[in-house]
Amino acid sequence: MQGTGYGKTAVAAGPHAHPAAKGMVTFMVSPLIALQEEQASTFESEFHLTAKALNSAHEGLNKNNLSGVREGKWQIVVLSPEMLLSKVFVTQVIRHPAMAGRILSVVVDEAHVVSHWGSGFRKKYGTLGILKALLPRGTPFVAMSATLAPRVREDVLNKLQFNRKAFIDLDLGNDRNNVSIIIRAMHHAMNTYRDLKFLIPAILRRLQDIKKAFVYADTIRVATDIENYLYSLCPEAFRFKGFIRPYSAAFSVEYRAAVMEQFRSGQVRILICTDAAGMGCNIPDIDIVVQWKLPVSVSSFVQRAGRAARGPGRTGLAVLLVEKSVYEADILSYLGSSAVSTVEGGGEKKKKKRKGNVRESTTYPKPEKVKEYAEARGVLRGGYHAVNDSTGDGTHVALDALSIDEGLYSLVQTGTCRRAVLTVVFKNKPPEPTVPCCDNCDPALLNQTRPAPPESDKRASNPRRGVPNVSVMDSLHVWRAKIAKRDHGKAFFSGSGILSDDTVELLSSIGPIPSEVALKKLLEGKWLWLAKYQRELFIELTRLNIPPKVLKPKPQRPSAAAKRTHDEMDDGGNNEEIRRVRPTTTTTAAVAPTGSQAVIPRATPAASNTQPQTPQAPRNVARPSTVAHSAFQQQMRQHVPYYPPSTPARSVNPYMAYVQTPQPQTPSNHVSAPGRTLMQGYPHVVAAPAPPGTAPPPPSPHQP
């Protein structure tokens, strides 16, 4: 194990300098196409060896490539584990007679992924050990990585089938003594990305004023949102000039190659990327590496942080911005109580120690006083104002060695040296940094990563929305389409790229906007095109003569008495008191033949009384209840489905409700099935007793 940028590639290249290696080939296993291309180029330019990357960018395992490997055309062949273990490569290269005695070694670069990916989406990494049975006995295997925590190291040795008694373990440590470490909480909502403001200088006169940076995000969508936010911080003349780019394996090989070359030359200043740019990319002048949100493990953060300041004499920053909830996990109590716990047994307390296996979940309990605990762990540090930079209590948080994340929460919450935590995780030598160590050792480092200032009037910029005005929405859709066609006719995006659907809904649901200043305050930080189209949009909104905002009615919950009445009416006839006062009636039901529609039952009135009298219904027969619409539903007829009492039965969804009547000539009230409401999903209904002569219809033969 050795730190990133310290020359592990030379381990694979060095043996070819020996005369005995003439005509022999080294297979280097590499996880990503971009990394394979860079490694092949490095072998040729720096070590003067012939090298070839076998991947989809070079037609993979075609006949020419396979014959070139057999004929010794290249000294280094870089490929993925999937290609190395493929049936074609095994039969036509590894086990081919022409290759007998010509395989110098197998080198697994970024060996930590053997453990991280070998049981997941890249299972071939977990089966690389079978090469031991396919190659001549004694063929050297080399596993190289900058991040091999003890648990990961053991897993790699097992999966690659290393002989524990006959292998050389060379651990030079992975501390990057020229990179400062900063870890702080996000002080703004994550979807605003305002914590990344420090990446764009307040005064921007030329591109070189922006420090070269890697920003690691989890998804392409987040990367795009970050790109838009960072461009919004730039002056108008600099926006969308291509110096901020997303980078992911989802993009084409040509795009990635072009963007990486522009980043190397300095045309691209900020690369927002995934792991596709995080392994082995040898760019010497990266100033800042930012990890957005908590990664999966300490190894992941150290790998990404290792991209910074790889060139000689350079210094850099490794920044980890985490969710505030990370500071609310009570590690201190968890480690204190679970290291040795007590259980009752045999009439006395016995000690029960934690097992030594890996704990897959990193779920910690909440402290009793969440706010106080989080502040003591440093959640307020690194904000816009420096007054809270010293709020942490400096407590050392012990390492949770059994956690699958390798102690990541301990690294975040510790009040002591962060580099010391990494020293314990990777068993490094005592650190000797040549730059300010970390934000705990030198809080002045936090001045380099300040977030945007707090929003002065959050309510004004986030007004309560009312009912969207359909006419205003339609007009804004037309306006944005016109702008997109006029100014961006050749762009790939539609009108929603000018004004998003959410922004259209916002503008149409808050009533008239009094001034252009109010519009700017409303959309600042939310609308990327504000500076360019603010004036035009305000003119359009003024022309529309927007009516006042219509507030959304508050949901009306039924009273306790109404709920109790509803429960009693739907109790299946088991409530004796209600049954005594409930009028009953004799009903008949016609069962519809198969394939026909159900017949609505008619009431059979008594001959001598106006009020039908029937024997008492069985106790287990549920009676339906009528449904009276609330005032809310009356107001919202235009927004929700509504069936007035005069609606014929055929217009009602048969699975939602049915209509009954004691007189077939007269439309009746709507009656719900037992236990259901007429408007399923809308809780604003009040139950009442069913009218005389009503009963549920027979099941429909069409009902699923």
C-alpha cells in the first residue's frame, strides 16, 4: 500500500528493465476505461514501454488485438477483469501454447475494489483468484492500492488466493502530507448547493482566478444542479463557457477524453464527477477536492482526496461537506455501551463482548439532547461567520473499528486531529504534514471554505403557494417556448430549460408580483437565467394581470363525535344502542347473471305502514352509510372528482361507490360500501345513517 501519486505504477514497469523480461507481457487489471487509457499512455511516455489498453474504445477482444497479445506486440496489456476472465481471452491468450512462459506477472491496480465491488456489481473482481489455476505455478501476482484498511486487506488476500506464508507485504502508508483536510457540516439546504460558493471567487476577472477543483457528487442530476449553481455565481460574461463540466461513466468515451484533456490543459477549471475520475487520474495541479455528502467509507474519501496536489512542490485541500444528521449520531454512547454490555442470565449479570465481525449497518442512536450533542461535535463550525469555529468541545471520538464505513462517523465527529484518525484506520506511521494539518488543528483553514451568507428573508423568497392559476401557467409555457426558440434554437433543451415547470407553478400560485425587485428576490438562487431574462419575465407577468392568490383550503378533519358515529355505523350491526334507533327495512337483491351488469336492489315497503318494518337484521351484516360532502369538496369541485346527487349510477366508478334508492324513479343519495368513502383518498367526509330501504348490491361479476 502506498499513497496516491507516489509511483505505484513503477512496480509494474520496473521488471521489464531486466534483460530476462524480453518478450514477456504483464497483464494489468484496471477498473475504468479512462484509467486504462491513462495508464497505457503513462507506460509509453514515462517508462518507454509498449502498452495497449484493451477495451471498447479499441474494439475490445477482436482478432487483431488477440493476435497482437500472443505475438508479443505489447509489453503491458491493460484490461478489465471481465475481459481478462472472458472465455475468448482465456482460450486464445492465457492457455494458448504461444503464451507458455511469456506471462511476466498479473498486476491488480486499485486492489481495494476487489473487496468493495467483488461481491456487488462487478463480481468478476471477486473471482480473479481463479487465474492462479490457469497460469503456470509461481506466476507473480501484485495487488496495489492507496487505501487498504485492515478488513479490506484481509478480504483482498482471500479473494486473490494469496499464500499467506509466501508473499511480500509492502506498506509505505498513504498519508498525503501536502494536502490539508477540512471537514464541516452543510449550513444551507442541500438542494441549494450554497455551501459550494467558495469554489467561485467573489471577484472573477479571468478563468485562472478559479482554482482547479474536483467535486465528487453521487448522481449525474446532482452534478448538473451543481454546475448550474456555480455558473449562476459567475458574471454574465463567464456563464456557460464550458469551464465547469460534469464527468461520469454515463457520458461517451469521446466526451470524457475531450473533457479530461481540457481539464488537464486548464480550459476546464471545475470537474464535477463520479468515481470515473477518481481512480488513478494523474493530473498534477488540482488545488481542491470536494466530496459532496458523506461517502460510503473512509477509503472512498481518502482515494478521492488523493487527487489533490500530485505535482512536486504543490499543496492542496481535501474538503468533506456532510449532512448535519451525521453530527446527531451518538457514537460516544454507542461505543461506550456496546463495547461491553451486560445481560441477565443464571440469576447474575454476565459480560457480553462485541463480536469481531463487520457490522454492515452504520445506524447509531440519537442522543437525548440532540442539539447540544451536535454542537459539541462541531456541527456549527465553518459557517459564514467565524464566531462558531470554536464551538466544538475537542472531545476525542473513539474509532468504530467494526463499522462497514471504516470509522467514517468518528472521522467527522472527532474534536482532535483528523489525520490521527486516518493514521489509526490505515495503520500509518505518525503524520508529518508540510501544510496546515486539518481544520481541528488549524481552524483558520475554514476561512477557505466558507458557505454563502445566510438568506436574510427566507419567507419572502419562499412564499406560501396557493392554487395555481391555469391561465397564467399556459401563458408562461408559451413565453418560455418563445424565448427558447428565439435565443436557443439550436440547443438540445426545450422551453423547460429556460423556465422549469416548478418555477412556472410558483409564479402562477402566489398572485401578482409588485415589482422587478420582488421578482429578483423571489427567484434569486433558483432561476439560472435570472440576470438575462428577469426584465422580460417581469414585463410578461405584468401583462398577464395576474389575479390575487387563492389560498388552498386547510383540510377539515371530522370531529371526534363524527368519527365515533361513523365507527358505530360501520360496526356490522353489533352496537345494540345504535341498532335500536336505526330504522330497518326488508330488501331484495337480484343477482346479475355472469357477464351482465349488477342490478340495483329495490326496497320492499310494508303494506300498512309508511315506515317499512322488517325483522331485525343479522348481527354480522354490515350496513352502508351515506356520505355527505364537506365544504372543502364543495369549494374544490373544479380540482377533484365530484359526483352531485343527481348523477346517474352509470357515471360513477362501480369500484368506488354505488347508488341505491327505495324508489326506483327518484335518484337517491350516494351510499358508500361498508368501510369505504365515496371519494377514496379524500378524508374530508362525514358519515350519516343510511336512509330506509337501502342495502348493498350484490358483487359485480366484473369486479376484480
